[in-house]
Amino acid sequence: MKLIKKLAIASTIAMTAGGAFAESIIVQSTTSTANSGLYDYLLPIFEGETGIEVNVVAVGTGQAIGNAANCDGDVLLVHAKSAEEKFVAEGGGVMRTDLMYNDFVIVGPTEDPAGVNGTDDVQGAMAKIAETGAPFASRGDDSGTHKAELALWNSAGVDPKSASGDWYRETGSGMGATLNTGIGMGAYVLTDRATWISFENKQDYDIAVEGDTDLFNQYGVILVNPEKCPSVKAEEGQAFIDWLLSDEGQDAIAGYRINDQQLFFPNAPE
Amino acid sequence: MAEAIALALGLVARGDADLFEIVLLSLRVSLTATAVACVLGLTLGAFLAVARFPGRGAALVALNALMGLPPVVVGLLVYLHLSRSGPLGFLGLLYTPTAMIVAQTVLITPIVAALSRQVIEDLHREYADQFRSLGLTRWQSMGALLWDGRFSLLTVAMAGFGRAVAEVGAVMIVGGNIDHLTRVMTTAIALETSKGDLPLALALGLVLMVIALGVNAGVQALRLPGERVAHA
């Protein structure tokens, strides 16, 4: 009897501690924004001003959109424009707005088996990797980075799937895990620059390919549709979005630096 | 490795607030899940040990197989139920510690039930004649066996706790690894690994192992005096 009482008390504590914050929202977002430390920098500023607590679930873009489609979140902040527009068109979100951008880079080992170091022609570099059969580690997880990578292979005229398990290795995991795996096997990896700059297990790896306009990486922000999902905290979620898009939020994004390098470039519409 | 040990000692020595928050949540979630799983699992285990019914053999095989439930599958099942679009979505429990407790309870109840069933059944074999001569009911027998086997059953509970506190797949999905809300030791380790901060990840792993050691030492301290009395 005593034990049951204790259990009842424990579970009550657990429940009240877990879900009782009146003003807290859930943001479904990508591993790149979370792993780079951007939220750790932005959220205290926003929370200090509004008192709204922001809880970030960091998963791949595909999973983030899926979770938001299940109404498990108030705001979606990801980087796969066409998938985001589809999500809004299907009624999952209210409106998609450009928020910020950075760019993708291909990182590789210093011995450079495909001979692509220093080029800014990403399709050419990828075609060379495929030709030489140098290992390439792909996210393979339907994330924004994975979608961008597949689009690049397509425009390079290479079908990497036919070499899956050979030189083309799909890890099926997040950006950091794929970098760890890729570096472990001497493979080239496409990553967003923010994750790369803040990544701490670089070993002898460096950026091999950068600067191509096709490597542009746009992030967008969307309020999950409260008409479809009554649980959405529309007011607080919209307050967060409005702040991100405001001059102050945009300045804060631009102000986030690691090793003296700016990681994200704000570009919300005026 | 040396770097990781130094980091771990440093984190503990300077009383890192984030670390203690994560450790406390890990303990709260996994100990609560273990307590709930023991109430359910020991009852089920004791019942299966003394009861005889058609299909019992199949039930035991199924129960033993459930010990191998992959945490990520448990996480997915609990997610689908607790999601706002799932049958229990109205409770609003997804991404809370309660959801993590539910997932770990589902994960370890079969372990507690299957192991306790074996322990109690072995005991029952010794005592069956005695119980019959005393005219005990099935429920009285179950109670007597659970009490008599309490020290072995503590080890069973520790096996359940060990599985709960060590798993990452289920709590990652239903908790979301949200900083200051649902981040526990294992999800923090996974996060630091994905950031490429391997020494910090390993340091957190060392802290987790020390905590598991502490919990087990605490249980051992509880049972030693009791065991002496029991065998005196």
C-alpha cells in the first residue's frame, strides 16, 4: 500500500514537472541548427524577453516534418524548401518564410583520393568521386542535407544508388554521426558549413569543395497549422517566428560566431 | 581515455549544474520505470510461476522473447500512441519525462516478469508440498514466495534498472532529447558523439557507469544486513 502511494506521488510529480509549463513551445528542427549551438545562443535571448520557453527537438528534416504533420510540435524550422512548401500546401503549416542560409561543403581527407581539393565546381567534383570510386558517405536519412545531396548527384549525372554499399555508403544517421563514420572510413562527406565548423572530431579532414552557388542552403520557418492541430500554441509559436524574422532576431542570428566565423546568414524578407 | 577521465572528474568536481540536472532526470525516469515495472512484472512473474493453465508454455516463450524488445521499437510504439495524432495524444505526454517513464516501463516489465518467474518457480518447487499441507491459496503462495525470494528479486530489479538507464533508442524518440526538459545521460552521450566531442561523450559515459555502480552498491548495502538475518 505504501509503495503504491509512493508510486502515485512519484508519477504525479513526473507529470506536473513534465508538461505543466503554460508558456512553452516545441520546435521541430534539424540536427544542423542544434549541433552547431545556434539555439543555445538564440533561445536565452528570446526567452529572456518574452518568458516563452522554447523546447527544441533536433532530428533530420524528414522526421521533423513527419512529427509536425502528426501535430507533435508548434513550429517547424528546417531546410528543404520543396518539402516545406509541400507540407504547407497539404495544410500542415500556416505559411513558410525564408529565415537564414548558409552553405554546404564537401569535406575530405588530406590525401584527396578523387583529386577534388580546392575546386568550386561541385558537380564536377562529384562526378570525379564517382569515376574514381573514392568512398562517399551519405546521410541516407531523408534529411534536408540528404535531399540536397541527391539533387546534386542528379545534376552531376551520377546515379549513386547503383554503387550503394560499394563506394557510396548511406549511414542512415544524423550529420554528426555521418561525419564520424565518414572520417573513420576515409570518405568524402557533404555537410552544412555550420555543423562542420563546430564539429570537434575533424582529424585530418578539411573542406575540399566549397563556393559553388549550387551549394546554397536555405532554412525556412513555419507555424504548424492550429486549424489542423488544435494543440498548437499558435500565439507563442507565432511570437517566436516573429522574433526570428524581426531585425533583432536577424541580428542575433548574424551575431552567432564560432572561431570568428559566422555560421548562419539571416535573409528574412523585409 | 585519460582525457575523458580528467573531464569526467572535472565535471563532477566543479558540480556542473547541467550534468546534475541530467543525472537526476536519468535516475528519476529509470528508477520510476523500474518501480512500476516491478509492481507489474513481479505480480505477473509470480502468477505465471504458480499458475497452470492451457497455453502457459506458449506464454512463457512469448514473455522470454519480449526480453529482447529493441528499445527503438518500444520508442516508436509509445510515440505512435502518445503522438497528438495517436489514440492517447489528448494527454499531451509526448516529449515529457512521463513519456520516457512509460517507454522504459514497457521495455523492462518483460525482463522483470520473465526473470522473476524463473526465480519464483524454482522456489515454488521447494515449497509446493508445504504450501499444500498448510492449505494456502494461490495468492497467499505468491505472496510467500515473493517475500522469500526478495533478495534474488532485488537482483532481477537491478537487471531491469540496468537496461532502463542504459537504453537510448526509446527515450530519444519519446523524450526528444530536449535540453533542460527531457535530456538524460544516454541521449546526452549520443548528442556529444554526434557533435564529434568524443572525450566529453566518453566522460559522460564514465559518469553513467559510476551512477549505476552507486545504485547497485546502495541496493547491496540494503540487502546485506537483511540477508544475514534471513540466514541466521
